[in-house]
Amino acid sequence: MCVTSIVFMPHLRVSEAAALLGVSDDTVRRWIDAESIPTLKDSAGRLLVDGVDVAAFASRAAAPEDPTGVGRSARNRFTGIVTRVIADGVMAQVDLQCGPHRVVSLMSAEAVRELGLEPGSVATAVVKATTVIVETPAAKA
């Protein structure tokens, strides 16, 4: 039995790469010029960047510094600004905007009061999970 391996190299338009990296199209174009990132053109003449190169830039990005200075085992930390707090009796919902990502936490209303969480506060969401679901876009027909 012969097994053939197919390697799919995703190519992204500059606007798609920019959206994934949370930067402007112009920033990606500057990186292409300054860093000599290889590009190619699609059949419509649009500039494309290899997804591997976009991933390399994403992995070089530095996350905002955690203002707490606390050491912890969880590696998934998202520092951002509190955009909404809904407290109802015992429980509360806290929404944070962490760069381009919205993170929602459910916690006790007591914890919200103790932490002084309110819109405009800077906070860090720490995620420690044994299950992380990864999805990909549906295949284009």
C-alpha cells in the first residue's frame, strides 16, 4: 500500500494576513518590503503571502506584558481592557477586549468587587484548559 502525502501551502491575500495579525494592510506591505517576505500573485493579480510566513510573523509578536508580575503555569494569558461587567446577585460576566480578541469570563460577583473590575480597567485573562478545540474554515467549492 502506497500512501501519498499532500502538502497544502495556504496563500493569503495581504488583507487576510493583516486581519489575522491584527495590523493594517499597509503594515503587512511594509513588512514585505523591509523583510523581503516572498510573495506571488494570484490569477487576478492580487499579491499573496505564504501562510507559513504569516505564522512566522505571528509567532514573533510579543504579547502585552502581564501587569500582575505573578508566576503561573498557565501559558495562555490575554491582557486587555474590561469593556463590560454584568453582575446579577451571586454571579457576574466580565468582557475583556484583548487586542483583536474578545474574552468573556463568568465569575462570582464577589470576585468582581474584590478585583475592582469595571469598564476601563486593565486585566489579564488566564486560561488553563485541557481541551482546546481548533477549527479551520470550510473548504471552498
